Amino acid sequence: MAKQAPRDDIDERGVRITRPERSAAGLPGVTHALRAGLDEMGVRRTALTLLRINQPEGFDCPGCAWPEPPPGQRSHTEFCENGAKAVAEEATLRRVTHEFFAQHTIAELAERTDHWLGQQGRLTEPMVRRPGADHYTPISWDEAFALTAEHLRAAAPDEAVFYTSGRTSNEAAFLYQLFARAYGTNNLPDCSNMCHESSGVALSGTIGVGKGSVTLDDIHRAALIVVVGQNPGTNHPRMLSALEEAKRRGANILAVNPLPEAGLIRFRNPQKTRGLVGRGTPLADRYLQVRVGGDQALFRAIGALLVAWGTVDESFVDGHTSGYDEYRAALDCLDWPAVAAATGLPRGEIEAAARMFAASSATIVCWAMGLTQQRDSVATIREIVNVQLLRGMIGRPGAGLCPVRGHSNVQGDRTMGIWHEPPSWLPTLSERLGVPMPTERGYDTVEALRAMRDGRVRVFVGLGGNFAAATPDTAVAHAALRTCALTVHVSTKLNRSHVVPGETALILPCLGRTERDRQLAGDQFVTVEDSMSAVHSSRGRLAPASPDLLSEVSIVSRLAQAVLPESQIPWAAYEADYRAVRELIGAVVPGFADFEARVSRSGGFTLPHPPRDKREFPTPSGRALFTAGPLAPIKVPEGRLLLQTVRSHDQYNTTIYGMDDRYRGVHAGRRVVFVNPDDLAQLGIANGALVDLISEWDDQVERRAPAFRVVSYPSARGCAAAYFPEANVLVPLDSTAEGSNTPTSKQIIVRLEPTTAPAP
């Protein structure tokens, strides 16, 4: 039997700290995965559901975007521990009904933790918060659509914001952007604005395509894999299997991260006997514990060494690149003492890492939010591109650039036009449908928050996600949502965004990935794009959690019909049969010709990528571009630390599965801050002390996260780490990455003070 939803919230006073682990997965990974399934779904449902994850005729995991092997090479259990937790959260037998909302005021729910809210179960019926009301009450679907239409028609198009989560399918995302643009706005912020926007900006400007240039087969064939600013053991656990495969084929692995992460040290593959009963596979051959924000200087230094040693692929540089002379001039001026200060690494360690690049015949560099959420993240990723260009490591088997995307279809949503910039194919879409589309740039996430804060947005619509918990500057973000005349959240589970409502607020419950989607034309499937540009289908099989649920495609289609009753766009046809949506996508989005036939093949298809496929670079010059921005590390005042936000192992994005982070030795708590023991000694703070974290920013506003327990941890000197969303309150709204406007959640100057708050 599945467990009931918790009635009491968590008590962090019992938090325990143990020694961090030195390996990931193994038998504990299996037991934790099964326990999550059994607690939420029971025995039979767990067995039926887990065996369908990432299978050709099953559903795509709603967790991360790591790709699956080809159908004939997949395991029968093609999922990881956190994938099992994600599925258990969605396929849970727990239910949130109107009786639940009658029992709890919105103010009471706002006092609950994110973990408690999510653990209550699946939403089952549309709910509304009327102006001045302190409870959500039931509302019919027709009335909910009419209410939303009333508010949207009363607002100017640019007074509305349409936010999207990376879980949304290609079909729903495409219709959503079509609806927003037919309504008249490009205000389409999404979760990518807060994670890999920096990757897209950096790659678009240097190689001409804002996506990674490798496939899963390239990972297996690489001679050197560099993992920078990424913790795959928690955030992309199936990546560890690919790293193990590469390692067993002779690859070397270089890890670059301020924190020592178990998943980069040793992997105990739970699908192999050696992983269950043996010591597993050592992964990182060299581990550089770089200071937070020191990655740009590190890769500039590696580039300088490669040039000095004469290990440049001159044929590739001459034939396929531009800007090399300017880049080389910047290398000649490299200040090694400044590099040492920025990275915290001795020159010998940097030279040893550079030797790995010089000796490799096929190098892949992977990165994630440890890089993309820095102030100089775009410039940092461009330095990685520089190093790869020096060695000719694009368009070569086993080599390339690999931004590892987070949520399962965040890359697909951008391909489908979820973007505050008009996509290149928008004129084609407009002409085909005979509907004018806006050409002005819309709001990204940070700009949307500013507009909401300033009263320039009246309606917020969120298709999935948890906007209130994902965004920076928590107090500002929550106040911004409350200024809206209407907030609408399309969701599967209760979350923080529902308890910081606008004057009027709607919760619209939708089907999940695991559930059967039956429309007028019969059972439907949807499609997703993984982190390596592979597109494939996803079919849910479970009975819906409630007969009152609608699919995301249905919700968008019906909302569009309510808001745009005179529209000539055939919304009802799109809802009735998703093949009609894919036919339109295939006609307008590059790479999707003959979409239906190609995605119906087992395993789907991979989108074209000119730099990878033909060493062609769709930049203005037709060449890949070397760049050389200034090195200007953030100066941290005496007595302060540079904090980065991280996930725990019992978490995916804003969803908190549990209160443990066993790889880092944290149990039954989340309000902790990891600090190097030498820094603690210098600051005069005891291990285990309770402190407030106070961020320091140019606007002089005090942002305080109270009552965090100090954990002595072997991180890079001068650096600290804490979990988000608890630490999001410390990230100023206006502190963003240059070039991408991504919040700088990985570079927050903080001071630690004895807490004035009671222990959590």
C-alpha cells in the first residue's frame, strides 16, 4: 500500500550531518528508487510504471533531458533513482481535492514547506481564488476558460505574460506560443531563461547553433570528457552510465567543480553486478576544485598553454574559424597571478589539465548551471569554445560541445518557439495560417518579473513549472505575482506558486507524462527533444488521476478558442488529433519535415546540426568565431564568501522529494550552508553553528536567509553553497549574466552572521 500524504510538516531541528560519500548509485540507489515508488504508488503500480520509463512504446521520464540509447541497446530499467522519484511524484495515488482546499486557507498553505505542499498529491479539479477570498473553491472548466478570456481581453497583449516549464511537450509548447502570438505578444519567458540561456547565447554567437554538438555515441567514443560546473550524480544520473562506458573504452575524465561530488569520483552502476556488490568504476582521473567563477580564467589559461606548446589544429583553425589573431593576442597578455587568484588553483594543476587536452584525439566538454548562472557565463562558455576550436574538436567523432540541459523538454520547447525573441520561422507560420504575428521582442523571465513588480503586467499564465520557487529574489518575485489581476497555473501538483496568488487565481490540473491521453481521434502521443537534439515520442498508459483532468494541448486549445473566438486557426482540430499539430510543425519548423513518419519510427530522429554534421557554421562569416573578452573576476571583500546555489540529491529543480542529501552527508534537513573548514576558522564560526546568510549587492537592499546550519565541507576556499529554492531569496533580481540576463545564482557575495531567528 502507498503511504498517505503527510499531515505534519518537517522539523529541521533534527538535521544530522555525516561524512560525504565517495561513490554514487549502487544498491542504495536501487533501494531509494523502489522506496519512492512504493511509498507513492504501491507495489503493482510501481512495477507497471517504472518498466515503461524511457522505453520505445513507453513515456519519456519527466525528469532530466539526458538521452536514451538506441532502442535495441536500452536496458529494461532505463531510469535512475531520481527519475524513479520524478515518476512516483507524478503517478502517486495521493489526491488533492476541493475538500483539501476547504480545509486549508491560502495563508496557511503559504506557511508550509515546498516539500509538504508537493507531498499532498495530484490536483484533481480546476480551482479558483476569487478576489478577497482566503480559500480556493471549485470552478468548471468552461467558467475557468471564460474567466481567463475576460481578463486577457481586458488587457493589452503586452500586459500578459505566458511562462513555460521544460516539462511541456513539443505539441503543447508549439500551440502555446502560437496562442500567445496570435493574441499579440512575444512575452514568452521560460525556465531556460534561468538555466541554459547563457549556453544558447554563447554557442549561437560562436558556432552559429545554440545547441550542443554531440550525440550519445560521441560520449561513448570520446578520448577525453571534461565535466565542468555539473553534478551528474544528482542532476543527470543516467549520464554516469555513459561516462562509465566511455571510461571502459579508454577515455579519461577531467572534473572541474568547486565541490567534490560523489558522482564524479566513483560510479557503482546499479544495473551491473560489479556496481551492486563491487567498488564500481572510478570516474574522474583529475579533479580541479576551481573557485566559483574561476572557470573563465581556467579555460583562458588552458588555451594559452595549448598555443604555447604548439598543439593547435592549424588546418581546422585556418579553414573553419575567424578571430584567431585577436584571441591569440589576448593569450599573450595572460596574467598568471590573476589566473591563480581567480581559480584558486596552482599553475601545476592547470598545466596537468591542459596536457590532457593536448594529448586527446577526441575531446568533449560538458557543462551545466555551475557555468551558466555566473555573471560572466557567456564569456566563460565562449572560452570553452575557444579551446575546442584550437584543437579542432567540433565536427569530429567523439568530440564537441555538450551543454547538459536540465528539464526533460526544455530544449524542445525552445525549438518549438517558446522564446521572447520571434523565431526565424515565425513569418512562415504567419503566412501559412493567415494570422499576423508580433515582431517586437517580448519579456524574458527577469524582465517579466520587473514588469509585474512595476504593475505593467495584469495577467500571468504558467504552463507547468513553479514560477514562484524557481525565480530569484524571492520576496520581489512573490510580491510581483500578487500584483497581477489574474494568475493562472497549469499544474499536476500543488506548489509554491499556487499560494502566492494574484487578485484572482486559477489552478488548472493537467495530465502527466505517465497518463493516457485520449481525444476525439483516439489515444494520443506527444514528442520531446532531449539534450542532444534527438526527438522521440512519449505515450502515457496509466488511467488519469481524475476524470476532470485535461491535457496541456486541450487546455491551450480551449483557452485559445475562448480568448480568440473569431480566430481562423483550427484549435479544435489540433485538440482532437495531435497529428494535425505535428503536420503544422513539420511545415514551418526547420528540421521537422515529414515529422509524423519520422517520429513514428522506433527511437525517433535526430535534428540536423551543421557544425556537427558537416563542419558548416551558420554564422554571419560562415566560420566559427574565436572570442577574447576581458578577464574580470568578481572581487570578494574580506570576511565574505562567494555562494552558489545547488540541488540536494532528494530534489529535482523546485520539486523536493525528501529531506536527505546522502551524497553530501546531510540527513533530515535542507537549511544548511557548506563552507570550507579553513574559511570557518578564519571567520571564527563553529561547525554546526546557526547563521543567517546575508547577500551584498549594489542596491544596498538587505536580503537575508535566516537560520542556516553551518556544515564544514571540503569545498574550494572562499566559496560556499546552499540549496535552492531556500537560498533564492539571496539572488538580486538585477544581478544577471552579461549577454543572457540569467540570474547569477552561482555568484552571490554573502556574509555569515549569528542567527537572530529561532532554529527551524
